[in-house]
Amino acid sequence: SKQKMFLAHDEDLAALVVYLLSAPSLPSQPLLAANPRPWEFGNILRTLAESAGTTPVFIPLPWQAVWLALKCFETLGLKLGFRSDSLIGLAYPNPAPDFKLPENCPVTFRPFR
């Protein structure tokens, strides 16, 4: 649960989409639409559980075992709401994310909490 994640409020993401749809041209590079403060995945889960009035229990598993199980379920046609390729993104995050938005973009991404 030490993986770093960058989060975005849905309203901030929607504001960026509206801005981009009204912009004279679209960026030529992908945008990282998130707040630049990293959060450890375990802390996100703890915060969400706390807000729901529960305490999470974490069981350490090698990500490769979880990936293999997800891949098997996908091969069988079962949809679990979380895909094996999403786990790859957690295991191998971008080491140097660039949070630069288009020039004159009025949208900012609020921090988590």
C-alpha cells in the first residue's frame, strides 16, 4: 500500500473537460489531470474507511498473484469492476509525472480530503 497516487475531484475534472471543449485547440500531449500531492494507496483506503465509520484490514499479497487472478477472471469473461491492466498501472506508476496544464487554463485540482 505504498504506491503513490494522484487524485482529482470529479468536479475539477469536469471543469477541465468543459475548458478543453471550449478551447481553440486541444493539447498535443496527454494531460495529467490531478492534484500534484501524492497519496499512498493505503492512506487513501484508510481515509475512505474512516469516513464510512469502519476500520480496514490489510492483507499483504504480491501484486503479481492478484494480477494473475484478475487475468484469469477476465479470460473467463467475468467482470469484477477492476481490471488487470489497472493493477499494472499501480505497480509501475509514472516516475516523473508532469502536472502542467495548458497555458491560461483556469482549472486547478483540489487536494484530497
